[in-house]
Amino acid sequence: MTEHSSTPQDAAQPLSDRVENRSQRPDSAAFQQFMASQWAEAEPTEVERAPVADFAAERRRRISERFPGERLVLPAGPLKVRSNDTDYRFRPHSAFAHLTGLGVDHEPDAVLVLEPVQEGAGDDGGHHEATLYFHPMAGRDSKEFYADAKNGEFWVGPRPTLEELGAAYGLRTRDLGGLEDAVTKNAGPTALGGLRVRLVREVDLNVDALVDTSRINTGVDLESSDALDGELAEALSELRLVKDAHEVGQLREAVDATIAGFTDIVHVLPAAAGHRHRGERMVEGAFFARARTDGNDLGYDTIAACGNNATVLHWIRNTGRVIPGELILVDAGVEADSLYTADITRTLPVNGRYSEVQRRIYQAVLDAADAAFDAAVPGNRFRDVHAAAMEVLARRLESWGLLPVPAEVSLSAAGQHHRRWMPHGTSHHLGLDVHDCAQAKRELYVDGVIEPGMVFTIEPGLYFKAEDLAVPEEYRGIGVRIEDDVLITEDGNVNLSSGLPRTPDEVEAWMTGLWHAREGVDPS
Ligand code: GLY
Ligand code: MN
Ligand code: MN
């Protein structure tokens, strides 16, 4: 018998339970009794209504208008496993965050249910009553308190009670134990008098299963239900195309923290240039520290791309060197505690000064961005912003002798040669998700009319790969992107990220100013 053979006892234990095999948790009645005793009374906390609560109520009222007489189910989603019993930090689904106002750390497994009532008799004159189903904090006399690593206060810290969360966010709150009944009662084919249920799918597989089982049991057609669920996802995405005042405030906070993060990057650049092989990681790390201190997290993985790495559009490995004389493209965004994120790119000269060819390319991208800003006004279409940037870039590439056809031909649908060096879009909506409103219809997104309150990026670039034989050698290995976050106003727009230098002269003066303010360090 080898030492690897399993005992009958091992064979009987499900694999999923075996993560417990490392621990020796006491289980005696005496221990349980002792653990449940002698805890100070929890301090009574005065719960204030969260500033977001009224905005979230208005968002719910608007979605209620779209779906009278139907039950709407929006899960927050579960904790996601990183490996075995170690989870990623929790982030609720964005549609759930938008309609509840709940941000960082709230509330794994929770589900928002909008229950139809008589038209106009619902919350705020709408057609639904909103209830949040979640797992409230258990008392210190419970086993959960000390033995449940996912929910217990001993493990994860205090969490809200039903009353606290209800008071803070202006929602009815119920224990998650009531969810099944709340989601399934009276549900069925509408032709037979049943209630239609729409679900935001693929957020929580347990809730998907609950709804699907109910549909199968009551004879509701699954395929047409999928389409109805899709319409809800689409409507929730489109609800976010125009931001309310609270959202704009949160985006401003995220942008300001991101600008501070770029200042940190300039400070760390001389040291990064001195790192023998992974200076890009030092840049990434400096920004991450800012994201975690001033906000909740990164809104997306930071791109810190020096030299030719900047021509790899999603360079998030960040394993390269930071080399004086080259450019470093940094695309980074702080996500606020409310989960709104900035999305900003600057392309900085590592030694604080652009070379002549670097400056030439940078200026072309900047001119394209400025043209895009001019086009980003109410009444224009979203696609006009991209077209304005492409017009500038195609003509500049033509003037440099790089286009194999006239700019007019390149700009036509049958040409597009200039896109070899600018293959991505110029803009995307920005909000709770870095690529916000992703389920919106094409006619409201790329073909949509720009409206006050929209927030999107303007981010043209030019990317000349080291191995690109279609351009002269001096261009090769240079990638430039300039990305700002723009708020559309009644009569134009505001660049939310204008606090970060954009022109080559401004960038140089800003970088050298920061270095000289700090012991006169200069990496060149
Ligand atoms: N950072 C992702 C983007 O710019 O779209
Ligand atoms: Mn972007
Ligand atoms: Mn970006």
C-alpha cells in the first residue's frame, strides 16, 4: 500500500469540502457557548440617508416606467473565486449598483426586486415597489459570527443590518431567505394570467436557475423569455447614457484622484528609469497605490507601456524597462468608492523632453483630439467625434507621405488605410463601467445624438510598431495616445481631465517642475 492511496473516508468526502481539511476548528458546545458570550453591546450607529439614495430612487422610477406590470430582478452577483476558498474583492454588478446606489463591498448575493403594483401607486409615483434582499449581519451569539468566513463579523468585519441598509438607501429590505418566493410567486405565462418576470441574466447563476426553473415549471417559453431579459439589460444600459448630477460628481472625484495618480507617476519615473528590467511595474505600482488610497481600486488594469510596448494596445503585462529618450504611454483610471471610474491616458517623455519626431507625432494626436472635442457637442452624433479625429489624422499622415492613397480615399469607407496606425475607436461612454452602456442599441450609441449629461472619452492615438515597414525608421517604436474624459453640457462640453497637462510644452514644464520641486532630480 503506497502512502498516496486514499481511504474510504477520503473517497466519501466531496472535493468541494476538502478546503476545510487544513483547519482544526473547535466545535464543542462549551466553545460555542463561550464564543456567544461576553461581547460588548454594539455601539448604536446613527444611520444617515446616503446622498445617492434620491438619485437611485429616480433611476428606479424611470426603469419602472418602461416595464409596468412586470417583475424586475437585478442580482448583485456572488463573490468570485480566485482560487479554492480565496475570493476576489467583491464588486457588485453595475446595473445593481446604479439602481441601489450601493458601491464598494456591498452586498454579495443580494438581489433587488422591483415588484409591480397598481400603475402609479408604487414608489415615487412609479409602477413598482423596490425591495432589496440580502444577507444581513448575524448577531454575535450566532455560529455565523465566528465560523462563517464569508459572512461572519469575526472574519469580514461588521456588515449592515436590514434596518441600517434600508434607512441609508431608502429601500425596503428583506432577508435573502425570502428571495425564492419573491421571485417566483404568481409567475407564469401572461396568456394564462401569470406575472411576467424579467431578469438581468448571467450575474448570479443561482438566480438564473431560480428563474429558469420557475419558467419551466409554469410553462413559460425559455427562448422568448431570453429576449425579454435582453430588453431589460438593454434598457438598464441605456438608462446610464445620460448621467445625473450625483454621477457627474462621482466621475469628477475619480478623475481628480486619477490626476493625482499621474503626478505620482511623474515622481516615480526617475526611479523607474533606474530599474534594471521592470520599470513599467514601478509606474503601475505608483498609480495603484493612489487608486487604493484615494479610491476603491483601479477601474481597469493599468497600461504602462514604454517605447515599442506603447504600440501594443492592451499592454498590461508592464514587464518592460523605462528608458530615457523614449516615451511612456500610461492609460490608467481610479475607480471611486461609488464604483465610477476615470479613464485617462498621457504619453510622457521619460527624460522630460520630447524629441522632434516624438513631438511631431504627439502634436498630430493632440490636434485630432482637439478636433474631436469641437465635434463633441449636443446635436452632433457620437460618430461625428470619431470622424473629426480621423479627418485630422488621415490628412497628417498624408502630409508625412505615409498614406499609400490620398487622404480622401483613405477616409472613404472603401479605404481606411489610416486605421493601420489608429485601429481603435476614438470614444466610449464612461461611468460605472469603463466601457459604460455596453448593451445600448447602436442607434443610441454610435449612431446616437450627443446630449447634455453624457460623459465619454476622447482618445485618439497613433501607433507605429517597430516592425512596421510601411513607415520610415524614425517613426518606428513610437506609440502616442492622449485620452481625456468629457462631460457634455447644454452648449458644448467640459474636459473633466483638463487639470492634467496635455500639450507637449505643458507636459514638459509640468514634469520638470515636479522633479525640480523634489531635489532637482532629472533622469536624462
Ligand atoms: N483603458 C481602456 C480604454 O481606454 O478604453
Ligand atoms: Mn478609454
Ligand atoms: Mn484608457
